[in-house]
Amino acid sequence: MNAAPAAWQARASLRTRLVRNVLLPLALTWLLGTAVTVAVAYHFAQKAFDRALQDDAFALASRVRLQPQGLALELSAQEANALLFDQSENIYFVVRRLDGAVIAGNPDLDLPSPHKVEDAEFSELNFGQERLRAVTFWREQPFAFQVIVAQTMGSRRALLHDLLFFSVAPLLLLLVLLALWLRGIIGDELQPLSELQRSVEQRDALDLTPVPVSASSRELQQLGTAVNALLVRLSQSMQAQREFSGNVAHELRTPLAGIRALAEYGLTQPDPAAWREQLQRIAASEARASHLVDQLLALALAEEADVGVQNEPVALDEVVRATVLRYLSRADAAGVDLGVQGLDEPVQVAGNVALIEGILGNLLDNALRYGRAPAGQASTLTVELAREGDRVRLSVIDNGPGLTPQERQHLMQRGVRGLHADRLGQGAGLGLAIVAKFAQLMQAHFELSNASAGSGLCASVNFQAPPRS
């Protein structure tokens, strides 16, 4: 049971991941920029050092003169040391004739592969235990000689170390400060997410009221809205289940009690004819109970689909024709003249076949139960299709006793039955509620009105029709 929390704890927090994902590319970018900056700065510093070394070589070359005894450097050892003095580095030099003879300086200072160059040439060499940076050039006019000046590289290395330290150290300090600042800012921004998490964790499973959302960003606000929308849907689903359970418990109590009473009465009768009569009544009660269960299930499924159904073009005339044919035998047995109008041409609507069949089936069932004409008159029941502009009206019209406006409004509520239903002992007051719910799911409009003939009831559903081609 603790595997999931342990796995969550093993993963990095969102705040840590955000800080890491921000700082890592930023640090790499800064380090790359610092490396480039240090390399450029060190390159130009090297050129400055080399220029100073070249100036020393030119200064020595300018003091070489042709004497009667040959080429000579017109500087004493002390003067040469003073000319080449450096406070932190050791400097060595040598001046040679064209044949390699040393005119002045350190004879051990030599390049591995000397060659003539008109311009100064820079190179590095090992001199004893030291690594030197050297500049070499040849002069052939008015007389030929070579000058080499070399310098230790301690200052250059120290400069590189200073550049690296004073570039990287502030960068690291800034990254640490930025990480602390980002961690605090991101923590503040994610605080509403933590509050939402605690609110959901501490909530009872039956508490489906919306959670409070105090989001500082659009994404967190959208998350809170999505969670609350889910809670609303769950609440509606649970409410539908509770209502379904309540309806089943309430509505089935009466027919089941009636079935039990009929069975007990039949068991007390010795006459087989009485048994047959009671069994017939039990079968009729069972049929009414089955019809009631079907209606309860249809209403529960409709409320579960309250988010909407996928409407598509439906050939309404074909659905009406097939549904009416199923009810013809029942209408004949009840002595009702069942007819259809408006099926001469194809009629299409935007809807759902199963829901349309449920609507028409419930309307026909109600009309056959309660829409019969008074004694002495022939009962008629008409299913009518009519196109009115961009709407298609499906009507079920009977010539029964009809309803007053108050009764029509009253019967639209779930579980309410009319006076005739109480008198006949039939129905659960769910049929019209199912019709209204199915019509709502298809964006159709359901209404009850008086029949145009003056008596009877007209139950109509107005569908949205596709445009004429």
C-alpha cells in the first residue's frame, strides 16, 4: 500500500525540476560564454606580452654596431640587464652573427631549428628547468645578425588563472543566488497547487462540492476548473444513481406488494379457476413492473449521458414508420385507430436513433394508456410529421380527455402522475420525464398542448432539420 507514496517521494519535486531545468542550460550557456570571453581576453593579453618582448628585441638590435674588430653590442652587461629588466620574470637574450658566433648574451639560448625571418617570429622553448616564450628575427642590412629574446611565462600563467577565477567565481555565486531566488519564487507560484492537493487529499469521498482555487497563473486556474468540473460530473452521476435507487425502491414497492398479495390470495383458494385468475393478474402486475424498470433504466441512462450525445442525420420518417408498426397490434387490441401523417417524403433531422425511438415509444405508450376517448366515441391516435421552416415537428395526437395547462406543467415533473393514471392504477409518472430528457440531449424542444380538434392531447418534439439541398 505504501509503494505509490514511496515512488512519489523518490521522484524530484516539480519545484526542483523547474529550478534544475532553468539553471542547467543557463549555467552551460554562461560557462560557454565565460570560456569564450576568457579565451579572447587571454589571446589579447598574450599579444600585449609578445609586443613588449618584441620591443625589447628591437631595442637590442638597434644597439648592434659594426666595429673595426667586427659586430658588437654597444651595451655593457649592466646596461643590457637594465634595458631588459622585468620585476617578475627572468629575461634572456643572445645576439649572433650569420655564422652562428655569439656577439653578446647567453650562448646556451638557441632555438632547435633556427631559420631566417624578416619579421619577428614567436615560439616557446625549454631552457634548463624553465619554459620560455621567445621572439626571433634576422637583420641583413647593413649587416647580418640574429637576435633572440626569451622570457619566463609566470606572469602569463598567473594572468590566465586570475581571468578564470574572477570570471567563474562570480558566475558560480550568481548561479547560487539565482537558484535560491528561483526556488523561492517557484515555490510561491506553486503554492496554490499544493493547497489544491491538500484540499483534495483531506476531502471525504462523498464530498463532491467544488474545491477552492486560488491560482496565480492561467494553467493552475485551468487545472482547478477541470477538477471542479470533474467533481460536478461525479456529483451529477452519484445524484442520478441515488435517484435511480430511490425511484426503484419507491416505485417497485407497490407492484411487488401487489404481486405478493395476489399470490397469497391465490394460495388460499381451492378453485383452480381462481388460481388462473390470480396468475393472470400476477402476469399483468409483472408486466407493469418490467415496464417501470425499463423506464427507470432509460431515465438513469439519459441522466448519465447529460454531457450530450453525438447527433447525426437521422431519417425520421423511417424511424417513425418502424416504431408505429411495432405498436399497431397493441393499438388494435385496445380498440384504438392508430394512423400516421407526413410520411409521403423523406424527412431528416439531427438526432440519435435510439433516443428518437425512446421518445416516440413513450409518447405512444402514454397515449394508449391514458388518451382514449370517452365512452361512446371511437379512440384515435395520430403520429404526425411536419416541417416548419428549419424545424421538424414530431407530434403524437390523441382524442382523449386532454389536460389543463396546470396539469400539463405538473406532469412534466418526474414521478408525477395524472388523475387518470391514479384511477387506472398504471404508470409511474416517468414517461414524460424521459421524453423531455431525451429531447434535451438532442437539443430538441418538447411541449404539451391541446389537440387542434378541441379535445385530446398533442405531445410534440421539435427537431433541428438539416438545410434543404
